[in-house]
Amino acid sequence: MKACRECKRIVEEGDECVVCGSKDLTRNWKGIVIIWDVESEIAKKLGITAPGKYALQVF
């Protein structure tokens, strides 16, 4: 799995982020959070606008 350096979305297949369209992906990331409700406090604090899996840290 790779993480997008722009929005931190976890990308399981392909070479492009499905959220922001970036091709700047890396395998160097730590931690994972799954967001179901983008109106949750966690999603707002992390700046997440689409449901899915996100890395907590991207290097």
C-alpha cells in the first residue's frame, strides 16, 4: 500500500490518488485511520474531506 503525500489517502491499487488525483505516492508512511463520517471531529482535525483509509504520518 502507498500513501498520497498531498492528502495522506491510502492507495491500494494504481499510481494515482482517488481523492486528490496526485501521483506523488510513497510507501514510507506510519499509522492508519479509517474515516466513515467526514463531519467527525477527527476528520475535521485531520482535514479529511472524503471517507476512506488515511495515513497518520507520511514521509
